[in-house]
Amino acid sequence: MELRDAGYSYGATRVLANVSAKFPAAALTAIVGPNGSGKSTLLGICAGLRPTYEGHCSYKEREVRGWNRREFSREVAFVPQSLQMEFPFTAEQVVLMGRAPYGDGLFETEEDLEVAEVSMKLTDCLDFRHRDFRALSGGERQRVILASALAQKPRVLLLDEPTTFLDLKHQLLIYSLLRNLREDGMRVVTVTHDLNLAATFADHVLVLHQGRQWSYGPTKEVLTPDMIQQVFEVPCAMRGGWITYGQHA
């Protein structure tokens, strides 16, 4: 997956411009930046949700907007920040929706059920598989949404703030899972506000600031106190691989 001078406008308002990056296989890339810097918009371009993008966004050397949606969904999965359901689907039924790109009939196959169960085990949501999705907590919902994306069996996984509603235990569980998926050859690209999660788990970091690319490269080269001070306007220091904030950092 590659971006070349990618940008996006909402009407006459340019919110993203001149972003160029290549997301390699078997790697976890974190997209970071202050609020309003264009992170979610960029991820939406990569997910094929914003086809009126400027510049180029390609997957397997084909423009994302040129892919057949069913074929693309077998390759690329997207995990949004949240998902609203109006109907009483169980958590398991939501996960099985991730099998839609492979479905040819009205009913799930044995393979669909097996893949869904494995995905729910990986995201620690098997215990509430029969509960109404609408009754779940924010963190429980997020794990179900991730399980649904994993059920697509994608080669690329795009995540928009996947740990927003999660407690510390499940934040680490999810990022450990993402790292394992990367080791199995998957491209993983995640938007995050947590620079320490990025520092701990990401192979590469893309920094956006005011709708433009500030820097992109290996994590240790990009996540520096100088960058954080300039982009996030917060003094900090690196200690033992962790970022500490504040004027006495």
C-alpha cells in the first residue's frame, strides 16, 4: 500500500495534502499527530472510504478507488473508532458480518463459524458472544469490531484509534495481537494518540501536523523529544524507551 502526494478536501477546505508513504508488509505503522491533523481522513483514503482523494493511493499497484469492493474487502479490513447498531444483533453475529466478502448464500458455513470463533478468542470477546451488541461497553464493542475485521482474513488491517475505550489490560492485549499479526506477514496501520503505545509496538511512525506530513520513518528516528515538542507542543524526555511528559521531564 502506497501513498504519493495524497490529499483530501471537504468542499473548499483542504484538510490533508502532500502525504507520501509506503506501508510495508510484515510491519506495524502508527499514524500520530494532534487533533485535526488529518489522521482519520488519511486512514479513510487507504480504506477506500474517500474515493475523491487527491494524488495517489494504491494497493498492489492499483488505485484504491479502482478496486472492486468485494475483492478489496478480502484484502483490506478497516476498524473504525466506533460502530452503531440499530438492530438487536449479538456480538457473534456482528463478528460474522466480517465474513460477508466470502458469502454466497443466506447462511454461514462451518468455516465462517470457525473463523469467527478464532477471531473472538484472539480479541477476548468469546465470553459475551451471545449478548446484544448494543448492551456492551465501549471497550467490549471495540473488541467485537476488531474480531469482525479479523474474520475477513485480510492482508492489510487499518485501525482508527483501536484502544480508545479499552482498559490498560486490553490495550496491551490488542497491541500485542497487532504485533503478532505483523510477524505473520500482515500490514498493520493504526491511528493512535498514545505515543507510548507507538514507541513500544510500532516499526514505523507517520507524523501528521496541520494536514501535512511532518515525518515518516523508523520509530526510534521519528519519535524524538524534539519532534514531540514541536508538533504536540509538550516538553518530554525518553527514558528506557518510554516517553515522560511535563516541564520536569
